[in-house]
Amino acid sequence: MTTQTRKIWVVEKAGTFENFKQELEELPPPPPNHVRIKVKCIGLNYADIFLVLGLYSATPEGKLIPGFEFSGVVESVGDDISEDWLGKRVYGISRFGSYATYINVPITYVKKTPNDWTDQQACAYPAQTLTVYYALEELGRLKPNHNVLVHSAAGGCGLAALSILSKKSAKVVGTVGTSSKLDLLNQKYGENPNFTFILREPAKDFENRARQALLKIDEEDSFDIVLDSVMGDWFWPNYELLKSEGKLIVYGSASFTPTGNLHPIWNIIHWIKLGWKYIWRPTIDPMQIVKDNKTISGFNLIHLYEKQERMNQLFEQLQALELEPPSKINEFEFDQAVEALTHFKSGKTVGKNVLSVQH
């Protein structure tokens, strides 16, 4: 086996998109129990934006290639890997490093792409679907007929959550940021009597509007599970909307995502706003949680990466659900990574954002 020249996107120094650059480098042969994948598509996640801007606490020190998910074709295999893998279409996850035209990955984190899935659908599937499945099943202890509030229901995680919840006979109120996203979800799920959708804004009367929406599909006006990927002004309404024994599960903070180009000088106002949001981020007295008999859980899927057996169990459980592949995908070229992430953080996209690689 030989080295492979590849293109990569690297964060030279976190803090601004001006430091997010494309480079060429040599990728060594795959080590034992690894495969080299000729990447076809790369999934984008909010964590990528936070990583570039230096706001992601799980980021290792130094120069780094972002990216957690990919799809492609196995080009070569390391020792102890059967050559039957060669030429197979696959998808998978990585602990950073996916923004590349070739990648070496442990075979444990690689799955064969279903024949009727495109490469775009395959790379859009693993990270966000695992995220919401873990949130609902492991932390939320989802049961049939549970009432569930899903924020950002038209995003990648939101659509994955709706797909899972439709299989579980849950009653769902989904929130979105714009009327166009509301129309899209109503078209897709309008015939489902257990689903209804509302605008997230304005936050000041969100709690009341969420209760009224739930009453349209259920006799109760409070929730067993709230999936919170937004936080900010919605954190306390989310908490108040929980039943006794309800679970608020936080896995994102879209309201803290900076907007604009974020050049450190010309757009300093954006950093001031971000600092203000950080200072006034939600806090809660643990004794209040005890008194209210509610649960608040926070998690980051990256911490499951080292637990290979556990992650594979989750993949198997997901496969048993026979979910449809992701259907709403926004596609950008590999060379458009900056434009793709800039568009992504605008909050205007629906579904999953991916980079496609042309070899």
C-alpha cells in the first residue's frame, strides 16, 4: 500500500472563518483494523461551526480537520481486514477528520450503505440520527403515546427525530423558525393526527402556544420529553412545559450560534452579542429540580465514540426501525465548505447540509 494525496479543510487557529483553509497532504496507508475510504460526501453539523469559531469545548488543541460523518467507497484495507470490503459503498462516523477527500477509519465505525440509498443520504444519516435516537431512547426513555416537544423540527436532527417518533406512536409538537419551514412540515406530516407544528418566535408567549398546540392532539398540556437544541430564551419555557418526571434533554445551543462573517475586527459587535448571551445563559438550582421531580440531561455524541460496542448496539437498534433515508438535503461542492457552513449557520436551511466530493 502507498500514501494517498488528499485535499483537507483545516482550522489553523480557531476563531474566524478566515482561518479555515484548504490544503494538500499525504495520507499514510490504513493501519491495522482500518480502511481507507475514497470520500464521496461529508455531513455538516453545528459542532463544525462551533469548532471553527473556537466555541466547541471537546476540540483537541492545535491544527484540526473538522467533520464527524462521511460516505464513500473502500479503496484499501489495513491488516486484519478482509479484502471483501474493497469497493464497498459505506458510510460512518469519525472523531473529527471527515473534511477530506480520503480518510482512514477504524472498521468498527464503518457501515455498508444500503443499495437504494445515495451517498448524500448515507452521509446525512449517522451523526444526527444517532444523536436524537440516543436522546429519545437512552435519556428520554421514550414510550408509546409520550408527548414530545422537538425544537428545530425542520433541521437534520429534527427531521430524524420526527422519523423516529412516527415509528413510536408519540404525540409531537415541533417548532421551527420560519413560516416556510412550517409549511414544509405541514405538507409532510399534515395527515398524521399525532403531529402538529408551531413557530418558535416570539419566545415570550412560547410556553402558552406550546401548551395550546399539544391540546389539539392530546388531553394534556405538558410534555414527557423536550428535545432542546436551541436553549437561550426557550430554556425556561421548556422546563416549565415538562410533566412531573419529565425530561429536558439538551444537545445543542443554536441560539448561541453567531451570525455574520465574524471577522474579529469588522464584526466585533457579533462577538459582543455572543459574550452577552454567554453571560446570561440559563442556570438552575439543583434543589429546584428535586422539588419539581424533573430531569435535565445534556450530552455530546462524541463521548460515545470511544464506546465502540455501545455505539454499534445503537446502530443495530436504529436499523431495526427501518427508517427512511434522509430526504431533505442541501448539497455543496467540497471546495465550498466555507460557503456551506456560512449558509448553515444562517438558520435558513431545511434538512441536512452536505459536501459532495468530485474525484
